[in-house]
Amino acid sequence: MDRHPNLALSINLSANAVQDASLLPHIEQLLATHRVQPADLTFEVTETIAIRSLEQATSLMRSIQAL
């Protein structure tokens, strides 16, 4: 897969997004469609999300890292 040079994306995740089971498959689809490497993405969550949904947020981040 060719990489887009100098591409870096930061994505803010809402509490609803973190809790949405379809988020990870959607991210995988977008990565493949747009030929973006997971390493080129930074996902940001607020402290509130981490506190309210710590287990889900941690699980999602680990799943994304495994891509």
C-alpha cells in the first residue's frame, strides 16, 4: 500500500463514537478506501470520555493500534 507522504490526521472522538460498535469497522473501511496507514492517525479523547467510558476507550484504542 502506498502511503500518502506527510499525512497526519488527528481525530476527536466523542463519547457516542467510543461507545459505537460500528466505529472500528468504519475506521478500517476508511483506511483501506483512502490508503491511509493507522500510524498516520492520532485519536483524541477527552478526560470526560476516558472517565465515563474508560474500558471502552481503552479497548477501542488497543484495537486501533492492532490494525
